[in-house]
Amino acid sequence: MIWLGIDTANAPLSVAVVKDGILVAEITQNNKLTHSVGAMPAVEEALTRAKLVVKDIDAIAVSAGPGSYTGVRIGVTIAKTLAWSLQKPLVSVSSLQALAYNVPYFTGVICTMIDARRQHVYSGAYQGEEVVIEDGHYAMIDLLPKLRDLGVPVLFVGRDVTMYWTIIEEIMGDAAIRAPFTVDLPRASEVIRLAMTKPQDATVHTVTPTYRRIAEAEANWLKEQKSNGN
């Protein structure tokens, strides 16, 4: 079975091809190239490296958020378009849980983080297959005490962890463990591995982006409407 995996939920881009349980091609990049420009060429390059063509794909896995509104939409749109045109299964997974899959042999709690600005993050915590803290949009001052109160060491994964490490150490103390930078970027192969554990009978129409909060423009509009008494 040939899987195509796509992760454009945040600034890094990752595309992978897995054939019969073997990773045959993966492209992961962390630069400022916009996903609207780079995603499809990355898909084409990954298939070329795997010596395959689009029609060879049997199933598609996509990271559906949370994360960047634009990034999530691009990845989900590409995945849905391919799945619809090929009439193949499409499985969406959490971008946060897929990132946690980067550390398969850690038996403790793994907390993945993506910066959401203004001292807020998209985050979730996992221990093996168990979800310890649900994916969500959290203020750091609310999230960290929850993690501390678990009473166990917590491994923090994600490229945006670095910007919050001072406050993490301040609140978590020795219970906080920083994952190495080599596992901080999302990998589409892990998106596929997570997707393989899920039912593959969902229709294209049931796959939607997972944002976990409304867009800033929408929030400002609602605030303005409230101030105007509407």
C-alpha cells in the first residue's frame, strides 16, 4: 500500500511517501518559502524520488491542525483535492499528536507546542496512545501548571518550545525536559504512521481543518460588533 503524507500546518513543510510500511521518500524543510508555492512541488518531488506517479497513491494522510490558518487550509485542500480526484481514502490527524510521534520510545508524557503568539500556544500532551491534555489553544500561564500538576517529567517537543523555555523551566523546574532539535520539526512520515492507526473509511467531505480558535480577523469583528451593541 502506498501512502502520501502532507504536513503544512505550520511554517515547516513535510511531504513523505511510504510504500508497504517502508519510508521511500521524505522532504522536510524549514524555511520561509510559502506553502502555496512549495507544497505541490514537494509532493511531485517526493513521488519522483520514490519513482512513482500520482495515480499510484493508495491513501493520503494529512495534518489538519491546529496551527497556521493558511498552512492548515493549504495542506487540507491539497489532500482533499488529490483524494477526490483519485477516489482514495483520506485520513486527517492532529498536527500536535503527529509531532509527538517523533519520539516513539519515550514512555513519559510528551507535550508538543506551536506558538500562537501573545504568550499563547497550540498544545497537547500525550503518553503513548493516551491523550493526557487535549489539543487546544492555551495561555502559557494556564497550561504549565496543568503539566506541573501531573507530577511526572514532561518532554517538550517543537521548534517553538525554545521561545518559551525560560517560563517553562521557571514553572516546571526539573520536571521539564527539552527534546533535542532533531525531533522538533514535523515529519510527514509520522503523519502517515499516526494515520495508519485510524479508521480509513472517512469520506473526503468529512475531513476539515482543526483550528482550535477563531481567526484574529473574526475575533476583531466580533469584538467590534459587541462594542456597537450588535
